[in-house]
Amino acid sequence: MNEQASVLEVKNLSKDFITKNFFGKPKQKVSAVSDVSFSLYEKKTFGVVGESGCGKSTLARLIMRLIEADQGEIIYKDANLLSLPKAEYKSIRRDIQMVFQDPFSSLNPKMSLLDNVAFSMWVNGVSPLEGRRIAYKYLDAVGIPRSFADRFPQMLSGGQRQRVAIARALVLEPKILIADEAVSALDKSIQAQVLNLFRDIQEEFSLSVIFISHDLNVVQLMSDEVMVMYLGMVVEQGSAEQIYNNPAHPYTQALFKSAPSMDVKEKKLEKFQMLGELPSPLNPPSGCRFRTRCPHAVEACALSMPNKVEVDKGHYVACTLYADRTNNQEAAVM
Amino acid sequence: MSSSAVEVSDKETVNLANVTPAAATAEESFARKAFRSFCGNKFALVSAIILLTIILSTILAGVISPYSPLEGHAKDRLLPIGSPGHILGTDEQGRDMLTRMLYGGRMTLLAGFVPVIVAACLGGGLGIIAGYFGGRIGTLIMRVLDIFYAFPAVILSIAISAALGQGLLNIMISIAIVFTPPVARVMETAVKRIRNQEFIEAAKSSGAGPFAIMRRHVLPNVFSDLFVFSTSQISLGIVIAAGLSFLGLGVAPPTPEWGVMLNSIKQLIFVDPMLTIVPGLGLFLTALTINICADGIRDALQVK
């Protein structure tokens, strides 16, 4: 995996949200993203999976610089995006685009579909006429015909709107596309169509994709590599086959056991209840954040955050269970 | 989108036959739809017609008035309503009431509309900036405007007018100042609602600067809130302007303006009460039709 060119490298990204009291004094801290690192390889899809509230969407916004990270680096084209001055960053910004989760609030209801897409062009110095022409082209590429383009978002269904959202992301010809729960708000049947569309455009436009979802099946379908997150930290990371065939971290194993299957021939699910509830992000457990729900927790788990350990080539787990089994090398970063 | 729900199909172009019925009228713009909805509202339509008549006749005052508004013959003073040649009677100096109403209406309407437009631009701009940026800038703007908010509108406008002196321009300025903070507050609230929607995030990630976003994404979505609120201020503006003139702070006699006319006629209420009602009725009718129209517009803007 490392022989391939990595197009984006995220290193030790962290973000805390601090709630302030009335006088502006910091009150409480929510650790939304904690020490996340991964590499996105060219033309590959990197899946990020986890429960709601695990920090996946915050991670996406940190990469897009819609939220400013507290710590960490994002290396793109040999430069750290987080430390670039605004002017330089603006020219790079178009290379990384995002498709958002909610099809109903991600398009401006007062603008036509065409204008929603063309706006990205206009703010980048393209003339209105030329911007519209390019917008037509991309709307067509996602399956929205020209006659539809002057309509308004309220007239479309969720799946159609997501197509427009994809066109809008594509129009700046990015190298990297982030899909933040892009199909979660859609019906299953529509999800399939939109996922196929994702695959088609990924190939057609040679994109590298970061695919974020809470749905294991979807991530399995779309991803080459997968990263599992829990309460802001990375618990496991590896290729899709490794994660799905051989989940190492107790949390990942629990996720798989509780995931419903579409396979009608499969035997009845064993009754599996994940212990306990998601701890409050305001007060995460010390050490490994999963330890309060982990069936294999030991004392060492509470002492410190477990380091990433390589259990297989390219397959990393952050769990004290594996820390002993490994040989001398502990892989801290990839 | 395809008729069989379960099959996984390749990317397909949208089939127009399956499109929602609303799309049949898709070509119609929002403005046109709102207009049709407004016309369907009988009260609003009648009020709009009356209002337009009032406005038009004041604009055409020079053309349709039978007399000059400033000339009066003492021998004709205080003729009652319905006298030959003076359909609305004459005032205490023998000037024709109809003519003075028409000319006076100009001042009154100007004093109602212009400050509202100014307050909408100024207050709207400040409110949108405060709402979009939030943080220190927003707090600074809103707290400064709160200083003005501390005073009741009428008292504040009297104070400002007294400081500026007489004249139509000065009362327009003072009313505009008084109207700006409420508009800003309404706009700030509206923008706060919109600011975290995903299409704003999408616009930011395409590299748009804050002013491009405010102009093309924020403003169209808060415009109807602004419009509705501002139209509600118009009738208030007219009444305040007339009130200020009544108190002697606005237009000076002999220039006709409905408030000034009320002032000079008020002592005649025991002599000829019907005459004193005329400017008051004009104010009432204008304010009423404006309010009904504003309600109608607000309802029409709700159309999807």
C-alpha cells in the first residue's frame, strides 16, 4: 500500500470544542477529534465508519478547513494545508470538495439548480455565461438533463438533489472528494443508484474519495481502505478485506455483530447487546475511550490511550489487547 | 426515481414522466407565483388598488388639483364638505382641502416610505453582517444598536428631530434612525437561522468570500423576512411623520402635509368637525391599506 502515491496525508489531527460560559470563560471541553492520522491514496476510496457522534463529520470539516483544527497537519502537494496563508489556500481549496449529508439543506432553495452549481464557478473568476455552460455539462454527467436545470431544489426528490450536490462538488474539478454521509438520508433503493453514480464519477474523473458513513454495508461496498472511529479516536484501520474479514478491535467486532444483514439466507442474528451506552463526549473515559463498553477491558486500558499496533500488513489496531502480542515495532504512524 | 424500487440500476437520466406534478409549472418564477397568490386575496387586492390610487393621485397632484395648495381666499374660508367647487371644503385660510390633501399626501407618503427604505438598507446590511459573522463584530453592532433601542420610538424621533430642526428631510432622517435597530435585529435573527445550513458550508468550500455568500446565498433567503418587517414599518412611519409635523417639528406651514393640516385645523373641531376629520381620515385610510397589503404580501411570500 505504501508504494502507491498518497495524495493526502492527515497527521495527528485534533479538535476540541470548548463551551464557554456567559463571561467567555471556558467551561467544558468536547474532544471531537483526537489524534487522527491516515493517508488517502490516489484514485482509491478511503472509508471512515463509526457511530453518530464519533467525530467523522468533524473530521471532514477539519480537512475542508470549514473548522480550524487545534493540532495536526494535512499534507497535500507537499504543503501543510493548515499552515498555508489564505491566498495560497484559496487556490488549493478547489482541489478538495465535499458532498454533504442532508439533501434538503445542502442546496440554496432560492437559487435554481443550475445557479447552485454554477455559483462555485462564479466565485472562482469564471464569467456567468461560461459558469452556466460548465454547470450544464456536469449536471448532465450526473444525470440531470438540461431541461431540468432551471428548476428549483424544492421540486426534486432527495436522490435527485444529491446528484445536484455531486455535480456542484465536481464542477471545480477537484482531485479529492469527501462524501460525508452522502447517502444516509436517502431510501435504500435510491442509495444504490447514487452509490453507483459515485463509482462512475470516481472513475471518470480520476478522483480520490473519502467516504464517511455509519452504515457498514455501504462503506464495505465503496471502500478500498477503512478506518473505524470511536468518540473521536481511531480504533482500527486497514484494507476493506482485512477489516471486514478479520476485525481486530473489540469495537469493530461489536459493530459487525450488531449490523443487520440484507442476506435472507443468513441464520438469525445472535442476540448481541453492546454493553452500556455511549459515554458523554464531555467526559470521555480515561485511556482507551471504549473501555467502559469493552468486554475485554483490563486495568491497563484505563491508564493511557493505546498505541496503534500493526497486526497485519497495513492493518492497525489501537487496543491494549494487541500491544503485548506485537513484536518490538509498534507502528505509531503509517 | 425508476418505477421498480428495488433493483440496482446503473446511473440513469431522470425520467421526466416520474417527476412531481409541481414541476409542470416549474418555469414560473417565485415572483410570479407570489403575485398570483396576492391577487387571489380579495382584501389585499382591494387595499392595493386603493393604495395605488392614493399614491398615484398624490404624484399627479399638480395635474389633477383644481387649485393651488397655498392660495386661499378669506371669503371662502371654512366651506363645508360638498360645497360647489370645493368637494372637500376649504380650510381656515380658504385653501381648497382636496388640493391640500393631494399635495400634502406627497410629503406624508415620502416621510413614510423613504425612511423605511433607508432603514431596510442600513439595518438590513448591519443585521446581515452581524448575523453572518457573529462573534465580536456581531456583538459590537448589536449592542451599539441596542442603545437606540432603549428609547421608545416616538420619544427618540422627537428628540432627534428637535435636535436637527424643522423640515421634511430632518424628520425622514430621524425616523430612519429610529427604524434601523429593529430591522437589524430581525435580520440578525434570520441570518443566524440560515448561517449553519449546509449550502452555506458548501459555498464556503467552493472558495466564496463572505460578501459573495451574503449577497447570493444569505440575502435571498432572508429577504422575505426583511420585506415583511419593513412594510409593517411604513404605516408607522407615516403616522410618526404626521405626528412630528403636528408637533411642529416637521414640515412648516403653509406647506401642506397631513400632520401639519391636522395641527392647524384642530382648533376648529367645535366649529366644523367634519372638516377636521379629512386629514385624519386620509392618514387612517393610507395606514390601513398599507397594513392590509403588507399582510397580503406576507401571505403571498409564503407560497412554495
